[in-house]
Amino acid sequence: MAEKIDIYDANLRHLGEMDRIEAHMQGKWHRTFHCWVLSAEKGGQVLLQKRADTMKNFPGLLDVSAAGHLEAGEPVEAGLREVTEELGIEVNRSHLHPLGERVEVADQSNGQRNREYQSVFLYQSDTPLSEYRAEPEEVSALLWLPINSGMRLLTGSESSLTLLGRTYEKSNGTSWEEFEMEVTADSFLPRIQQYYLTTLIMAERLLANAGPLAIS
């Protein structure tokens, strides 16, 4: 059965329901859930997922820790299931910090037209990657991006970084193994706004107890 999502106008007024793929092809506004996992270890770091090479959209690129569409009728909090499904961890809601809504507009070469309201959260957790059970059909690797060096990369002060994490790729699909990966700014899923940099700034503020926190 096709996945149904709620669609909206540009003022976030609900218009009805539509098949998710059709909504993308027609450029209908809809809602998604983004959760960035944040750790205080090693001076502060955020978790990136490397999208599996078999993904239809943006295969092999680095993206939000966990993200997904809200199904028709679901409240924003229901998006927490994406964290469990994609990363294999349970979420302690008391450690979840809302950053608000951001708007993203992008057209893809495959004809999809993204018109999204993204509800963005930071989730502070020091759970080691060895305890994650990511979904390998969607996520081929998990990598920690240090906040300070990540800022330098995303502002052009550094051209590349070597990130540490765990991957499902080098074991012929049998187990998760530790690995390291050299990344550049082009390794990330492309976005018009400075979303990744802003997330790092908010993560730094959260660890420093320097609210308020917000995203745009």
C-alpha cells in the first residue's frame, strides 16, 4: 500500500492527503522529522549517517542522523520512530531538544520537487556506536562529526576531515565494523541553506547550556 502523507499550502494550512511519491512529483508541501544525535564526548560531536548506495535519492552522501516523513495524521513526535528504525536505538524524550521548523525547497534531476517543513530536534546521547543497530538498507555507515573541526570544514577553513565511525560496507554485509572516512563539504547531501553549520552551532550552544536554541 502506498504511503500517505498530509499535504499543506505554503502557510502550513492542511489541504488533505496524498501518496508520498506523488506529493514529491507535484511539489506539494509536506512535513518531515529530523533528529540530530549529539554527544558530549571528545569536545562535542554530532552523528552523521551515510546513505546506502542503493537509496534512490542521494545515495552515498552524508546526512542527518535520522530523518523521515510524517505519515498522514501523525503528530510531529511520531517521527521519533525514525530514530529507532534507522539507528536502532530508543529515545529518552527528556534528552530531546526542539529547534523548531525549517523550510526546504529543492528540485531534483529525477523530477522530484521537495517542498518540506522540517521539524528539527537535537538528541543528546552518549550511547557508543557499538550499541547502534542501524538499518543497512538505508544507512551504510554512521560517523561522528566533531563540532569544532566540522565548523572549519563547512566554512572552508579546512578542505577535508577524517571522521571515525562504523560501517556495514567493508564486511560484505555481515557485521558493523569500525572505520574512518575522509570527507569534504561535497560529501554532504546538498542544501541551499547552511543547515549543517547551523546545526553544529546549536549543538555547541546546547552543550554549553547557552540557550535559546533555534533553526531556520
